[in-house]
Amino acid sequence: VRPPVTRDIFVHRIHMLVQMAEAHGKIPALTEIGNAGIPEANWWTHTLLPALNHDAQMRKVAWMLVWRNAYN
């Protein structure tokens, strides 16, 4: 689980994203999210998902496009 400071920054930025989307009649979305070499096997479910469920503003994010770097 990420430190509260990191989560708080993420929450703040998503709140800004939602406010900007609503101000322009748009749907809030995270169009690219991911991290190369995530050291936590459960990062998606134990770090990202709880942050997105943090409050009603966070739950307004309609969708995410996730990615990862794959090396051959």
C-alpha cells in the first residue's frame, strides 16, 4: 500500500481532473495509467482500486486505459 502522501496527491489530482471534465461537459477518464516494473503483485487491487474508491469524486472516473512495458 502506498504511503498516505502519495495517495493524497493522487486523490487531489483526480479531483482536479473530475472538476475540469465537468466544467467542460466531458467524462473524466484516466487515459493512460501504469508503471513499468510494478514491484507489488497486488498494486492494481490494493493500491489503485482503493484510491479510486476513496470518495464520490474519485468514483466519477468512467474508465482507465492501463498499460505496461513489455520487453521481448
